[in-house]
Amino acid sequence: MIKRVFWMSIGITIGVIAVRRISEAKDSLGPAGLNRAVGSAADAVHNFTDAFRDAMTQREDELRSALGLETTDTVADTMSSARR
């Protein structure tokens, strides 16, 4: 009798876990989950490009000062104006 109750409780527990995992997978694979994934990827790319532009501008300023060039037109400014 105790063995049956034990195995029945194990079976119920496995069933509950399986249903929860399946519903989580369904939610992440649905349209809302796809939108979240694309949104987070787009945010990551945007953050990377911002950091890259900042580093590029800083390095360009360093090179300009080392070469004695006094113009303030940077590549990042030119790229930004070209996109608009």
C-alpha cells in the first residue's frame, strides 16, 4: 500500500513538472516570446554600437591630438549625419 502511494505521488509530481515545462516552452515559442527575444537582441546590438561609437570617437580624438589636427569633424558625426 505504501509503495503504491509513493509511486503515485512520484507520477503526479513528474506530470506536474512536465505540464509546467511544456507551458513555459509554449509561451517562449509563441509570438510574445519571439517578440521578447528579438527585442532583447535588438537592445544588445544597439548597446554594442553605442559603445563602439564612443570608443571610436575617443580613439579618433586621441589620434587627432597626437597628429596635431584641430578639426572637430569626426567619423562618428559623419556617420550619424549620413544616416539621417
